[in-house]
Amino acid sequence: MEHEHGAQENQYDENQIQVLEGLEAVRKRPGMYIGTTGPKGLHHLVYEIVDNAIDEALEGYCTHIETEILPDNVIRVTDDGRGIPVGIQQQTGLPAVTVVFTVLHAGGKFGNGGYKVSGGLHGVGASVVNALSEWLEVEVRDGRHVYRQRFTRGKPDFDLRREGDTTETGTTVTFKPDSQIFEQLDFDFEVLHTRLREEAFLNAGVRMTLTDRRGLEVRQDSMCYEGGIRSFVEWIHARKGLTLLHEDVVYLSGEGGGSTAEVALQYNDSYNELLLSFANNVNTGEGGTHEDGFKLALTRVLNDYGKRAGILKEGDKLAGEDVREGLTAVISVKLQDPQFEGQTKAKLGNTEIRGLVSNIVGQALTTYFEENPSVARAIVDKAMTANRAREAARKARELTRRKSALETASLPGKLADCSERDNVRTEIYIVEGDSAGGSAKEGRDRRFQAILPLWGKMLNVEKARLDKVYGNEKLLPIITALGCGIGEELDPAKIRYNKVIIMADADVDGSHIRTLLLTFFFRHMRPLIEQGHIYIAQPPLFRVSRGKKMRYAYSEIERDAYTAELYPDGGKPDIQRYKGLGEMDPHQLWETTMDPDNRVMLQVTMEDAMKADATFSILMGDKVAPRKEFIEENAQYVTNLDV
Ligand code: TSJ
């Protein structure tokens, strides 16, 4: 749009009106800009600000980014970059820094003004954070002066002002998320810590520090990885305590068409695959073209090498699954205009990236194998072993189980099935323990709710190939009841229930069962998680009652709120604590946990499942040190419903 350039003052007014309308739109529909006003959206505000500082680091002007959680859940992010430009921008007549915080989608170029202000490689921009904050303050240090501006719910309290002299450079942004917008304001140290560590791995050499100043004791961690994604792979392996197949992480990188791609990979002696991928530092949990290109090239290079080296004979052909057994890989691509697709917008769609990654990996890995034949040999040997095991398992399964166990013809004996057959509305509760199973069977709506009680010993899925999983007494009834197969034979369309609900006690044992089952689904039935079929039931932890009035509480905070509500005048409150599902009678279980009109359920995300998978590896792994460390690290934070 062309603007008639009038007097400076008029323009300022016009712009101000547009600006206020823009930020008002963000406050009216926050979901459009940050996805949700739940905890995820709240934490997203921090990433948004940090991403802007990371852009400065990527340009080479900033080495340290500090994030502080201050009392009252105020966030402060400080970098040592050049400082956001304070010069007047021709187009708006405003200082560039003011524009950054008040103009929606300030990304891209700011024309003749001379300042190119990027709104983060992917971000919605700092103005969105400003709009959704009760207040926000920015301080810029340009090596000569300190500048400051403050905003309330997106509107400037005063114009940018020069406050004093400094020899330092950098930017500090401090903000308080708005309680009128967000459901709750509690920042989770672990969540921020995990994300900032990821950022530190993805941006080699940039120091990321996180400090929590809310409690009596300050909690702080500072992370900087010169090795970048190579260090990421090393860190994952060390944390899981896995035995490595070869000493060095393989690192491959290249560029083309204005995009860059880098891959770090290493094999361990387990049977699991862990592939983490990122596009512009955004975690692409649903995969996409960069993952496709990588998988394609890996399979091809290993087959070619195996043939050339005489390890693979005529007729031998390694499948993708074979070459990824025991593989940990991190893929990171950076591109101009990323297209995020899929249910959670976590799948990279840019078609040109498939070829780019596949070419880079194809060439670089071939060269690497030529120069490191012993590594190549170890990997091909392992893939060949996987291939044979898979073939043997398939044959065994075809012979023995095809008809009997895996087809709907014979459902598990303990399953109390529902009467409806159409899988649109049906649900299956997987319940640990016979007494809870009994209550659930009695309390359910048998038309659409099926109950499967679990019994027996859980298999260590870490150590098991698919053939063992099929034979396990605890897992087999689940596979059979769901009726959609498993592993490469999984057909989600065949699932017999729309919702698969894990129901376990809110204690340590229950938490273990949830971790085990989520890990099992993650490893062997992943599409069910991706398609949103897996849920976790949330039984209440307390019942607060006074005479005939009673309320169920699902957290200590709720318990206290209901107590205050029912006992405004004091007196000894009647509070029952539920230690296990077995303590509830069938009607109570229905009312609190199973009735679709009343219950609270958590839908399991890929993130939850990945977390469970990591926890599981640590808890079940060979090495004692990582397990001890994990338990020590988490002991004080383990909450009842932590999965
Ligand atoms: F986004 C933000 F405003 F919230 C924010 C931006 C928050 C934080 C903590 C840091 C930053 C930020 C921005 N740090 N560094 C910069 N750099 C620039 O904006 C900048 C500086 C100089 C020049 C130039 O061309 O001279 C250009 C830019 C984009």
C-alpha cells in the first residue's frame, strides 16, 4: 500500500490507530497467534522473545542469552547483542524498537529506514507478546546510551526515552503475561529448561542461561555446546546410558537453494530409533520432507555400501526399519519460507527439502563410510542382524499367531467388550489391577465403553524386538483388543475403539504403568498417538464434602478451593483422599472418571510420549549412573500425575 506522506504528527496518529487495532485483534483472538491460552501458549511467549535474541546470535553479534523467571512469574530475557535499533523509521516516524513491539507482523524489511528487523525465523513477533502481557518493558543498550520504553497491554506508557550512558550493548525485555488472557501464569522451570537446552544444541556456541528466582533458593543452569547437534546426540546417549556401536558421532552438512541442512547420527546397541528433526529450530515432531530425505538416503547408502563391501549377498535388502534400529539422529534444516503442516503444524512440507537432505546425506555419508570402513561395517552388520530378526519374527508370526491371537476372532478373555461395534464413539479403558477393573466394569456405560484389566509382568520393551512384544502376556491382550496390528503391520483404520484410555492410580506405581504403556504405544503403535487416539484418565485425588454437598478435586489447589467454598465459616472439613482407583465404588468411578459429561482426560501428545520414552530408557537401561542421576534430579518434582 502506498502512503501519502503528510506531516509527521499526523502520520504518527494514523499509525497509532492502526497499531492499537492490530494489537486489540491479538487480545481478542489470542489462539490465532499463539495456538492456545493454556500453559503451552504461556511458555510460547518466552520462546518468542528468546527467538529474537537467537536471530541476533545467528547473525554473529550475540553470544549469551539469559532468561530469568522472577517472582510473580515475570520473565526477563537479556542478550549481549547490538541492541534493537532505536533510530526513527521513515515509514512510521517511530523508533524501530517501538515498531517491533507495537506493529503486528513486524517481520521482514522496514524499507528505506535502513533497518531490517526480522521477527524471528518463524515467530509471530514480539508485538504479540506485548499485546498479551499485562505490562512489558524493553531496555536497549547501544554502547553509548540506555533507552527504555514501557507498555501496558500493548499500549505505550510513554515514548521511547534515553535514560543514561553505558558502554555495554544488548537488549533486555521484561514482561508479565496477562492474567486476563492466560488460564494460569505458572512457568514450569523444566519446560523452559528443556526448550532452552534444545536451543543451545541447535545454535552451537551460543550460551543459554536459565535462572529461577521465584523461590527461596535460586535455581540456575547455563548451557553452551560448541559441538552443536553433535553434542545433542552425545548428550542423549549419555543420558540414556546406552552402549555405543562406534565412538564418534557422524556429522554431515551441506547447503543448496538458499537452505542449509545438517545431520548428526550415532548408533547404539539397543533396538530403538530416535529421530529428532527441526526446521528453523522448530521441533518437527511429525516429521516431514527433511526426515523423508534423510531416511531415503540412509537406506540407500547402507544398501549400496553393503553390496560393494560384500556384506550383503544377492537378494539381501535392508529395509528402512533395519537401518534405523539403534539409531539416534538429529536433523536440522534452515530455510527461507518453512511450510508447517499436519495436525499440530509440526510437519515440514517444503518439497525441495527432501531432495536437498537426501543429496547431502547421500554424498557425505558415502564419503564418510569410505574413510571409516570399520564404522560402516559395524552399522551394516547391525542392520543385517535386524533384517534377519525381522524376517524370522514375521515368519513365526504368520505360522502361529495369524489366526489365533492377532485377529479379532479371539478377543482376550478378560476383556469386557462394549456392545456398539462402530468405532466412532467406542472407548476402551486399560485398567491396572483387578479391583479397579471390577469397579470399572460395573460402573461403565456398556454400550460404548469396554474394559481391559491388565495383569502379569510387564515386558521391558527397551530390550525387546517386535517378536517378543507379540508374545508378552501383558501386552498381547492390548494388541488383540485394539485389533489394528502393530509395528509395520499397523493399520490405524482397523482400530476397534476411537479412544484408548489408560487408567491407573495416581501414585508411583500408576505412574510407572503409564510410562510403560506410553512407551509401548510410542515404540510400536506411534500413529495411534499421532492421530490422537490415546488418553489418560484423571481420577480425582480428593473428595470434599459437607452433608449432602460434595465436590471432587483433581489437584491440591482444587481441594483447597472447594474446602474454602464448602466451609466458609471454618469447622473441620470432611476430606477424603483417594489413594487408588480401588477405593472408589463403581458409581463414584463412573461419575468422576468415566462419564464423558463430567470426566477430565488428558489427550496424549507426541511430546508426552517422547518424554515417557526417555524416562523409560533411563529407568530400564543398563547403566546405573544415569538412572541414579535421573531419580535424584526428579525426586522433588515428581508429581502424582507426572507421566
Ligand atoms: F524481539 C524482541 F524485541 F523482543 C527482542 C529482540 C528481545 C530480545 C531479548 C532481544 C532482541 C534483539 C534484537 N536482540 N538483538 C536484536 N537485534 C536487532 O534487532 C538488530 C540490531 C541491529 C541491526 C542493524 O542492522 O544494525 C538490526 C537488527 C535487527
